[in-house]
Amino acid sequence: MGPLELHEYAALDAVGLRDLIRAREVTAAEVEDAARRALSQVGPELGALTRPLFEPALVHDPDGPFAGVPFVIKDSGPFAQGVPFTLGSRSIQGAVAAVDHDLMARFRAAGLVALGQSTAPEFGLSFATESVRHGVTRNPWDPGRGVGGSSGGAAALVASGAVPVAHANDAGGSIRVPASCCGLVGLKPSRGRTPCGPLTGEAAFGQLVEFALTRSVRDTAHLLDAVSAPPVGDKYQAPAPARPFAEALRTAPGRLRVALATAPWSGTPVDPQVAAVTVNAGKVLEWIGHAVTETGPDLDADDIVEAAMLSVVSTGGAVLRGAPRRPDPASLEAVSRAVLAETEAFTALDVLAAMEAQDRVTRSVGRFFLAHDLLVTPTLAALPAPHGTLAYDAPGQSARSWLRRIFAHGPFTAAFNVSGHPAISLPLGQSREGLPVGVQLVAAHGREDLLLQVASQLEQAVPWADRQPPVFVD
């Protein structure tokens, strides 16, 4: 095949690149060189990298199932041993990960070639990747709009073709929201499907899940197979799949009971274009042969906000415990200052009340999936937001008021962090302006296989692989 041209590299997903390397049509070194050129081309334009590329790439297993496939890690805390992290904050200086996160160890074992670190909002507290420390991360579909958050830099780099897959995590929508904004596949696995150790036994009271962003369903399935062995010592463990997730893609799931909901439990208005794409997804599912009814789980929006406070104060607690000294308030963004103050004021009774709210949400969602196999909703209530819409330094924000504000933009995602159910965002439509519109699918706990089977059906019926944003490699 010869040297790998950038347009050839960017057109391939992770499985495609892996197969080229295995067939010896290209070498892993040639793929890495193309990835470095791609990242250098679009990374600065999009503001999606926190630092220069790693030289050399981080150590990885050359015989892993994704050997030679480039990716990036997210600046969301201590993740890769020896790599500095900032959590997008000016208050964190000189912090370096002492050990690998358990998921990073699995990424290395899978053979993924870590070449850089992607941007995230300060402490991951926003659906807008716009930090004072790293600036605005721009959307490759429209540089005047945001990429979502908190895995925004990762989404920008995957959508622009710089890497086929990128580390991401999700405590309230932080995989699915950027996937919707950037036209990607974003799976939030079930609670306990991927590891959260060794520094914690449960992340954000079980609401934070680690995984990745991709451009194809098959990449998501194969990657989940590579990294989702039972997490040793973690408090939560999802049931093992009956067969590999990638193998499940080869068979149809049968006729499913599908619920369709376009109105969020908070009552937030939904952009008509977003709702229309979701309704069309329901029609496609009916055409495939599934039974679709308009209904949704009975959820209390106040319970979701109250339960999500556990994730917020868990973040604040991690910052306060992990810092050698209390961060200087002057170096923090407004919402972060509020979160740290409220974390210190949060009492044991507050924790118990939030845990009770989490239990109510979890039970309600669990009961819903006794009568339904799948829930379909919009991922966001709106199109990707222009920069500054979710202004991070807005005055007078409390942690709760901030949650309500960002949940008005993305009201459909956090419930399933609270409940622990798997959910995936798929790029099933575009707006009149050419912006991506994501549709969220949710299934019973442990049923990523079902989500991926239906996602594969939708990918074949409403293909998105040929869509490329204006800012794309080469």
C-alpha cells in the first residue's frame, strides 16, 4: 500500500486501521506517523489538546487486539502513570499520575498507542469544554459552537479524523453529550462494566463510568470486549456478557419493546429539529420490525438533580483531598469555587438524602425495563451550543443551580448515570444547519449487547460513516 496518506488514515475506524496493520499493508510506525501529522494539523485549530504530543508514545502491548491504533487520553485526573494532569484547572500545577488507572492499563494491554491528552472543562463540571486554563475547544462541524462536555477535546479529535478512538468518561452525560455535538458513537457502559481503580472503589458514588468515544459501532463493541473484564476489587461489577460484544453484532436482537420519549421529565423544551430526528429513529426501528410506543420512565427531575449532587461533591472531595493545599479561590472558575465550598458544607445527612434520591431514580428506571427492552430519547434538548451559552463564570451559581442549568441543555442523560443503566448516543441526524443530532438508546442494566445490536441495525439503516465535518484531517 505504501506510505499512509492522511485522507486514507482519517477515513478508517480503529478496526480498519488494526486490520491494515495485521495484513502488513502498513506498519504501526506508519500509522503513528499519520496520526501525529493529523493531530498536529487539527489539534491546534480546534483547541483540543492540553499539551504537546507525547514523545515517544506511551508504552503499550504490540500484540494487543488494537495494536498500533492511535488514541488520546482525557485530562480528567491521574490516568496514565508519569503523565501530568490538570483537570482543566489553573489551580493544579505539577500534578503527575503516580500509577495507571486500571482502565489505562487495559488500554495499554489492548495495544492502543496514546499520543496526547485531550481538553476538558475545569474539574469536568460542564457540558461546555471552555476552560480558562486551556481556552475554548471548537466544534469541527462549526467552530463557533461547542463540542459538549466534559469529554469535549476527545470528541473534537475523533470527529475531525485525528484519531479513531479516544478515552472519555461520563458522570452525567460527558460521553454522550460530546458524541451528540460532534456526530459520534458514545457509549456509557453499565455501572461496574469498566474498572475505576486502583485509587477508588466506586467513582462518584457509582455515577462515573470510564470508556471512550468512537466513530463506528463495531469499534465500540470491539473496544468494550478489550477492556471490560470484571474489575477486581471494585464495589460494582456488571454481569458478564453471554458472548463477546463484537460477536453479538452479527445477530439481530429479535422484535423488541421500544419506548420513545421526546419530552424530558424536567419539562425542558426540546428543539423541534432534535425531536424530529428522535421520532424518525423510532420510525426506523418500527420499519426494522420493533414495536414502538410513546412512553418513558416515571422520574422526578428534582431527584435526579439531588442524586447528581453526589457526583458533584465527590469531584469536589477528590480535588480537596488530592491537593497538597486548598486551591486558591482566585485561580478557580466561579462554579468550581461554589462546588468546593458546598462540598465542605455537605453533611452526612445531605449525603443520605442524595443517596435516597438515587435509590428512587434507580428503582424507577429498573421497573421501567421490566416492561420495555429499550428506551429511545434525544441525547440533548438543543443543537450544539454557541460558545459562551453555558458560561462557566456566570455569577451567583450554586452547585444545584448549575446542575439545573446544564441539565436544561442536556436533560436526558444524567438519570442513567444515577441509575447505572447503559446508554449510547448515535449520530442519527443533522439539523438544517448541518449540525449533528444525537439520539440516545438506553437498556436494562448489563445489556450493552442489546444496545450495540440495535445500534448496529440503525447504523446500517441510517449510515453516518460518510459524513465529514468542515474541519477534517487533510
